[in-house]
Amino acid sequence: MTLTQNPPARVAPAAPHRPRAGGLGRNWLGYLFISPALVLFLVFIGGPFVVAIGLSLFRWDMLTPPEFVGADNFRLLFEDPTLLQAFGNTFVFALASVVTHVVGALLLALAANRVAGRVVSYFVRTAVFFPFIISWAAVALLWQYMLDPAFGLVNHYIERLGLTPPDWFLDPSWALPAIIGIDFWHTLGFTFIIMLAGLQTVPQQLVEAARTDGANRRQVFWNVTVPMMSPTLFFATVITFIGAFQIFDPVQIITSGGPDDATTTLVMYLYEQGFQAFQIGYASTVAIVVFVVIMLVTLLQFWASRKWVYQQ
């Protein structure tokens, strides 16, 4: 009698594990982590922006019931000479701030990067960055004293050179350049640190290869350093413009927009309309203009970056 053994039964392979359909319940931890940032965005950015859009359609002085006026506030924008001057002042300030900060910070970063000695290098970097940590109120009071026409140190040394110093904050042709110079002194350190960090990302093997091929310092700078630092330059340009276009503190403290509205900026004018003239609807319209201009210029910068920013 022959016994036959049945072959072992084939076991079907286990089906691959497929995650169940998503939902808030499965990803609750991720939403929990982003909830603080989301709440802050809704409370301080998204919510106020929506409210500003709504208020721009009304005429309201915060004392009487709001009156719906539709697009009248937007039509007033083109008929307001002070707003047009504030718009021009803001653009001049922002453009000057971008050029001086990017060029000045890059030159300082190049110089500081070549300083020999850890102690000296640390001192130089700290000295350049230190003004940035001082409050705008202290900086404004300091420079009001330094540029005072009667006993200011700057005017004193200008007179020692045999020159006639200007009335910095009383002359309409000098007030805005003075504010630009004060802002440059105060905020250059932040851009300097960005440039210094960007210099650390330049591959040294490319620099050495260029020098081996006979390139001088100028050629290395324009053909190696600048292309490798183009993402850093782009980032510094964008954030400097955004910050400069919203300048308010030194204008409010030093000149209050004067003389003859020579230093009035858009944010300063927004403040005057909203909290001094109590034209909340019109102030909200100016706020929307500030947002739209910053957004359009930033988008333009991103579009232009495709032509000159080198992505490694």
C-alpha cells in the first residue's frame, strides 16, 4: 500500500497595507503642531486683512454708525495729493534702502570675512550688528541730538571743515535723506549678517579653481562669488524692500511726516488718517494699497529672479 502525501497548500501573500482614507482624526497631531501659527495668522494677518477690505467700503469715524460708500474711498486715492506724495516718498525711501543696504552690507561682509584673527573678527561683526538691537526710539533720539543744528556733533564737524551744514529735519530737501541715512545706520547690521552667512556658502573649490586659472580678485568676485551668492542677494533684496516700504517709527518720532510732508510715508499717512483724522474706511483703503504694492513688487522680484539668480 503506497501512501501519497498531499502537497502543502499554497498560502496567498498578504495584501499590502493600505492606509485608510484620510481625515482630521488620523492627522490630528500635525494639525496640532501647526495650530499656533495658524491661529496667529488668522488673528493678526488674515482676519485684519478681511476686516480692512470690509471697512474700505464704508465711511466711519468710530463715533457714528458706519455709512456704506462702495468704491468711493478707492476713487479718493487718485484725488489725494498728500497720498501721492507719500507714495513717492515711500518708493524713494524703499529704493534707496535696498541699494544702500545690499551694496553696503555686501562690502562690509567681504571685508569682515577677510579679517584675520577670531577675536578681531568677532569684534567687527558685533560692532556692525550692534545698532540693530537698539530700539527705534533710542536711535531716533540719538540722531536728533547728533544732527541738531545748534549743538549737534555732525554739524559741528561739518563747520570745522569750512562747510555750511543743512537744517537736516527742517529743510524739505534734506529731511528724507537724513531719515534714509539713519535707517541705514540702524538696520545695516541685519543685512550684514545675511550677507556674511551667504559668503560662507560660496564653494571654496570654485574660488581656488578660478585663481588657478589666473583670475584676479575682481574676476573671482563677479564670476564666482556673486553668482554663488545670488540667492542670498535675492533674499536680502526682497525682505529689505518689504521692511522699507512699511517704514514708520523714525518718521513718527523724528519728523512726524514733515516738513511740508517731505517725509510722510504710506504707513505714516495711514496712521494719520486712521488715528488722528478718524477716517477708518479711508485708512483701510490705504492699507490695502500698501499690501497690493508690496505683493506686486515682490512678485516682480520673483519673476526677475529667474534671469539672474543661480540655483545650485
